[in-house]
Amino acid sequence: MDETANNTPTVSIDKAIEDALNVVGQEREKEIISRRFGLFDRKETLEQIGEMLGITRERVRQLEKAILIRLKIATEEDKIPSVNAVERIIIRDLAENGRVGRVQDISARVVGKNESTRYRPHIAFLSELSPKLTVVSENDDYHHAIGIGEHGDEKAVKKNVDEVVKTIKTNGEPIHIEALHDKLSYEHPNHVSGLATVSKKLAELKNVWGLTKWPTVNPKNIRDKIYVILADNGKPMHFSEIANAIKDSDFKRKNVTTQAIHNELIKDKRFVLIGRGIYALDSWGYNKGTVSDIITETLREAGEPLHRDEIVRRVLKKRQVKETTILLNLQSKKEFKRVAKAVYSLADTPAA
């Protein structure tokens, strides 16, 4: 069967599942393999299937193993052409997307996001039958994944994934995929990205990879998302702009209110109010305080009187306010005194 002819990938997959189950033959064995992989409903445990069929857990395990061996041999001998056709679809996808990847990502690319959840167990099952594919079983450290067999077995894939994790840990902060690739010895950044997706210890945001505990790549709460938006924008933003940016982002759970964003900005020390509703990151050199506080800080840093134009220029680097607001503070606050025409110093500065 030619999967590129009048068949969509979903039709090819449906046909492959049907043909594979026909090879299985006996109804009881079909039930076992269908329920274990969740082909038509949720996945079931050995115990659940054994209870349903009236046999022991161990007997279910033995039968499952025997069925898979029989199907793998049939696939290798090209006795189930439709399964081999799906194998080619998966290999083509992996060849274009890093040679290895999570089952859910492969499914989304092959059948589309709308059908991905439904076909995920089908793709996982058919991959188990393929002699040309490597399957990485899910555990606490790795996602359920599939790789092109000629590039390594499950043990080799895990070793390569661990190398990527170690490199990111050693780097000590999130790193762009291009820079990460430069630190490793793979042919293309896609290969590194594919491996990174397999690890449960890593997260990615806009091609920047880091540990899942690092909020800049894996923002879990509103404050972390605000931080990512501001850092990505690279300049101060009004709280309403931040709210809109989060709603337009790829974040999970991005339904936030403008008021909630404003409340979190006020509470977190990482964010500095620098104008009416405008916030910046404290790491950009902005400090908290009123305009009067910033003028005081500016004059103290200068260590000498400054012309009002110079004061305005320096304060505007730290606050997004109107020039008239700065001038009004200079002229009306008792903390400042005019020592010459348009020249000001702190009131507590001794006269020269």
C-alpha cells in the first residue's frame, strides 16, 4: 500500500491496526492486545485484563509477549504491508524532526493535533511491531518515545538524552538550541531537540531549553509567565499589554484577567513600577521608589550638583514619567535646592 496515494495517514493507521489484529486471530488475544495498548478505549493493566478474562496476571503477560513476538516477525517478513506503510510514515517524520521524539509529538505531526490523542496509542502499538524503530518506554525520567532504529536502541537513546540533560545542567541556565548544539557533537540542532523532548527533566520555550524547575522555560504560575513575557519583550510594558501577551502566548492555562496580572506585579519584587501602570524587571537596573526618590538617588550617585536637563535625562532612564513631573518634584520638594541657574543639589549637601 502506498501511503502517499489516496490515503490519509489516519486511513493508513486504521488499516494497519485492522490488519495487525486480523493476524492475531483469536478474539481473546485481540482483547488482550487492544486493552493493553488502549487501541479502542483506555489502557488497562494486566490485573484488569486478567480479571475480565478470568485468567492470572502472569498469564496475560505471557500471552501479550507471545502476540507481540508473532506480530513483530510478521512485520519484519513484510506480511502486514499496511503496518510497514505506517512504519515508513513514522520514519519519514522522524527523519525530518530529529530522529527521535515523544509519541505525542509524532502523533500530532502525523495525524494533526485534533486527531492526535485518538491515534497516539495506535502509533505507539504499531511502532512496537517495527524492526526499524526503537521504542523508549515511559518512566520517571523519560517520556514514551520513538526513534529511528539505525541510530540506536533504547539504551543508546537514553544515554544520549542523559548527555543533553547533563550539558544543560552544567551550563547552569537556559540555553538556546543552537548554542546547546554547539556544545554537543550531533549533526543538526534538530537531533539535539529531538533527544531533549524525551527527557522529563527538561522543558523548552521558544527554542530555549532548561531544567523543568527553571521558570523561564517552564513557567507554572502567573508571576513566572509575567517574567517570561517581560524578559522576552526586553523593555517595560503596561500591565494590560502583559495580560494580552499572556493570552496570545503558547503557555498552558493562559486565561488570566488584567486585574490578576496587576495584582501579581505589585506583589513580586522582580517587577518594578516605573510609570503609570508600566512595569520593568529589577534586573534591568530599575529601582523601586517615587520620582522624588529617584532624583535623590541620581544626585547622590553624581556626587555633585546637576543641571535640571541632566537630572531629567538620568531619571528618565529609570522611570517612564513626564518631564514636567520630574521638574515639578525638583522645584517643590524640600529635599532639593537650587544652587545656580537651573542647577540643583540635595538640600543636605553643604555649600561649596
